[in-house]
Amino acid sequence: MSRHGPPGRETAAARSGERATWYGYGRRARVEKSGFGLFLHDVPRLFTEVSVLSLPVLFVVMGYPSSGWFDSKATALVAWTVAVVVSTLLRTGHVRPLATPTRGWVSLSPWLLALRVPYFNGTFWLAIFGGLAVHAGVGGVVGPGPAIGAGLGWAAVVAGAGVLAFPRAAETWLSVVR
């Protein structure tokens, strides 16, 4: 977390191409990385953050009954992938968050961890089961192929928009709880 940025935001990671790395011989080093290198460096951190804090809804998805190859697991995989990619792009500064001028991802403070669990699970719930509802609603009208695309598209758009709006939600949350 940057001491000079707004509270609750990791602005230094979005402004800089430097990342801390470890070469295995006892010392950490700061290394300048390309845009793709930043993405590769930050993906594991954000994959872990999104995945661990979304375990409640992902557990429900794993137990949800399947009626074919297009089910809750397919929409969950799309929503999960989009959430990880978009959050990584936010952290690296390649994409701007919605409704806030500050670039960067949200820091891992205790108050913001308390926000992440319901926010991520609610976003995934809406993306996954909304995608299934869109698929079921559109399926009788346009056929199975376009209905699958509509369901997966819903999951992708909701997950992406939810992650893009999260930094603004975190700023609002911090203004209330502090």
C-alpha cells in the first residue's frame, strides 16, 4: 500500500513497472517489468484473492445439480476468469476503475477484507445464476447456441462490471466505517 495514495488503494503498483522479486539466494530485488510481465507477476496474487474470498459461492456452485454440459460450473468459470483478469488489469494500471479517478487495486486492510467476502460472493452469485437464468429465458426464443452465448455473456459482463466497480465501492465503504 502506498503511503502517499488515498487510503485503501494500491496506487504505487498501478503507477510503477517495478515489482519485488526473489531469485532464491536470500535477497529480494526490485525489478522493472514490461506490461505483460506486470500482468504475469500480479495474476497469482489476484487469482488467490478472488478465489479464496469467493469460496462460499464456489462451494455452492460445485454442489449445484447439473443438467448438461452448460450449467453453473460453466458460467462460474467464465465469471471467475473475467474477475481475475480485470482485477489484475486494474492493479497493473492498464484499466481505470469505474467512478473513481484513482488507478490501482484495493489494498488488503482488515476493513476491506470484510467488504470483499460479501461483495465478491454477491457479484459471483449474480453473474453465475443470472447467466443460468438468461440462458433459460432466452433458450426457447433463439435456440440453444445463442442462449449459451447469452448466458456466458451475462456472466462475463456482470463479473467484469462488478470488479471494475469494486474500487469505488471500497472507497465508499471506507468513508462509512472510518
